[in-house]
Amino acid sequence: MKIAIDQRGPQNAYEDRKAYRNLLQAFAYPGKMMTLRAGQLANSVVLETLADETTPVWIDEGFAEIKANATKAQLPSASRVNCVFALCSGERFNGFDGFPVGTLVDPHLSTTMLIEVVSLTGGEPWRLAGPGVGPNGASLAPIGLPKMFPAAWAQNNALYPLGIDVIFTAGELCACLPRSVRLEIADVCAG
């Protein structure tokens, strides 16, 4: 998708930088809801901003339009075992197994997973704890994930400094869950 961005002109390059800064801010403050680019789906903006023709991307079959755009932009299609980015629907999420978690020498060689949920608010609230969250914590309450997500996250979090980072998207909003952050809910305490 970077190919399309490069052809849009200087004003759009400014918008891309702004979207990137907003995404960095969302990672710096886990659970903080951000709009990356007004009027555009956050999952598409992330891929347009971070992926190019050298970035292996795994896209769930439920995202036909994004998959078609990725093909047009010459993003390499990847399997779970070799992707840098993965895009899936929260309802179809079935765990982190099979995705790269990095190595002790190169923990950054892990997948960043974009999970599209129905909403970032209104679900069962999770209290977030860990780096970037702050002394009073933060919370996130997404709707549209399977009940097994907190247990899967606890296993992912236990791998730290290895593991997968998650970007939840809901329309034009996103919120990030870095691998270092723990979830605390009534039934499961992750980490």
C-alpha cells in the first residue's frame, strides 16, 4: 500500500507522518484510543503507513477489500509463520500460536497483530498494568473478542521480552496492547 501513498503528493505525506505519530502515541500509552486518520479505517491506515512491498502480511479471509488493496500495492502475502503484520477479525481470533514471537537476540522480529473489534468500549473492562500505563493504571473494554482472549494474552505476556504486540481497531479508532502490558480482569489475572 506504500506504493499508493507515494503517488498521492506532499499533503498526504504529511497525513502519513501524523498517522504514524498517532500510532506511536497509542503504543506509548496502552489502552488510549486514537484516531489515526479521520474518516479512514484504522486497520487500513496502519498497513498503508507501516507496510511496503518488502513487508510480509497475513490477512484474514474476512477482509477481502483490504486483501485486494494489499495485492495491488504488491505487499507480499504471508502465512502465519512468516508475517510481520497480521490482520484478523476479533470474532475469528483463535490465539497467537503459529505467529512469530521474535528471538532473545532479536525480539523485534515478531508479528504485530491488528485485531478488528466491534467497539473499543462497552465490553468487560480490563485493567491494564505495566510499562506506559502509569501508576493509576488504564482500562480497555473491547467488544467482539472470544472469551479466551485474556488467557491467550496471559500466555503471550509471559513470553516477554518476546511476544506479539496487538493493535485493536474499531472503525477509525485504535488502541494498542504492547506485549509488556498485563491484563487484569475479574476471572483472569494475566502476568
